[in-house]
Amino acid sequence: MRYGKGEAREWARATLRGYMTILYTPFAPDGTIDEAGLRHNVDRTLALPGVGGLSVNSLHQEFFTLTDAERRRLVEVVLDQVAGRAPVVVGCSDPSPVRVVEFARQATAMGADLVMVWPPYYGPRNPAGVRAFYEYVAERIEIGFLAYSTTLAELGYYLTPDQVAALLPLRNLCGVQDSTLNFASYAAMMERVGAEIAVSTSLEEYFLFGRLAFPERAPDFLIGSSRPVLCQDAAHPHCGRFIAAALAGDYVEAARHVRVIAGIAEKIQSRFFARGFHHVGLFKAIAGLLGMQTGAGARPPIVPPDPAELRECAAVLVEAGLLDRMPET
């Protein structure tokens, strides 16, 4: 690690900048991970405008469909391909704290910079039990970690600002990803813990709000972001221009780019968030249209997109100039 156990908070704030962007996992026809395709996706994602690092083993990467051996190998391949070019946050989430510790130690040994740890996503959960879960993990790992707070139904547990505040004595807790999709909840998290740990988000509108409302607390990075993959390209660097303007304090210009990004995202992505879930099969297919390797599609239980649904999104990308023409059916 590039910091001591008690230094993760300072390191994260000083080092992470721009988008910590998600990856997609390509599968070969025989169902195994397409490692060459994965390496392609690492390089292509890092080259996208505004991307400052990677967030590995997120929902988008279908970590919950992978075996333990596949999760380890995926992290190993990604870190090998990154080769120190950018920070990498590795998702180590699991309902079992024992397995979280195992995944986090493996990620540390492979060279990860931080890990992401969700609340347990299955089984009986309450604030006391979730706090004990995080305490168990934090005591047994050296690497800094981020918690995850969301109201999306697919996780089924909301880590509230008060619950995150109760975790502040864990010195290797360095941040929280707030994906509540609610400005009041995001503000409450920033007010409650933002002076001590980084309160980050994946969405530009919340990032901009944080810079305006909490200029001394808002971090310089977004985490778990998919819009740099789905809503821009090199010729139309909407996300790159947004983050450059926001970090330079040009909030009028940043807001102009938010309107463009959010306009695209609403038609291909945000409408599903509003219904409480990530349509990973559709998002992965869209990424494939934009140059990512997606292989044989998604694994069950993720369903492929309806053809009409995908064509509707492709039309949005054509209108935005991100695709030259409609894909052949």
C-alpha cells in the first residue's frame, strides 16, 4: 500500500481525482472470463476523458455471478493491466465478513489502492449487526475501505448517515459512496460525516451540488461511475469537460455539461435507477456498441436487453453523435 493504516483518509482525499469508473466483464462463448477482452476494456476505460481510476467488481462487473477464483483472477488481470497507471478500488463485498476480509487481503497483496465494502446484501440486518460486520472487517485488514450507502432496492439495506458516523472510529474507513439518488439524503451524509471522510457519488449532478453546497468537504472524485463509458467518447468528451470545469471552480460551465450528460443518461440509464435497479444487461450491451468488449453477454440471473429496448437506446446514442449509425439487427 502507498499509505499506513491510519493514513487512508488523507491519502484518498489527496490522491483520487476525476472519475473512478466501472468496468464491464466480457465472457467467452464457453462462459469463462475473456481475459484479452478484459484487458482491452481496462485500457479503453482509462483512456476515456475524465477517468482518473477504476472501480472494480461493482454491480456493472457482475461480481455476484463470479466464483471466488474468478473474482481473484479478474482483480489480478485488471491490476496487471493497469500497472500502476491509475488508482484502483476493488470491490470486496459479500454477506460474510470472513470472505470480505479474505477478498480484501488478496486485493491488497495484488496491489489495489483501496477496497469497497457494501453492507451485507443478504440475510437479517440491523444497525447493530451491520456495525459489527464493518468492525470485524476493519480490524482484520490494513487497506483503506469505502462503505456504500444506497436506497436502491437491489441492495435492500440503507446505510444511514448516523450509521456511517458510528463507523468513524475505524481509521481505515476513508469514504462512503452515497447512491441514494436524493439531494436531501446526500446533503445529510455530507453534513454528518463529510468533515472526516470523503462523501463521494457516481453522478455529476450530485458531485456538482456537493462542490457548491460543501466546498470545504466535497472530494475531488466520483466513484462507481458508468456515465464516462456510456455517455461520451473522445470526440464528445462530456464527462471530461464536466470534471475539468468542476474542479477548476467553473460551475456554470460544469452545469452546462451536466445538462448534456444527464439528458443522455435519463434516456438510457437513469429511468431504471428510478425504478430501483441497475439494468446491467442493457448497460453492458450499450457499452459494447461504444467499443467495449462484452463477449457473450451477461451471466444469469442478469437478463439480456429486449431488442427494442436496445434499439431505442442506440437511437439516443446516434442522436447524441456517439454512434455513427444504428446497429444492424
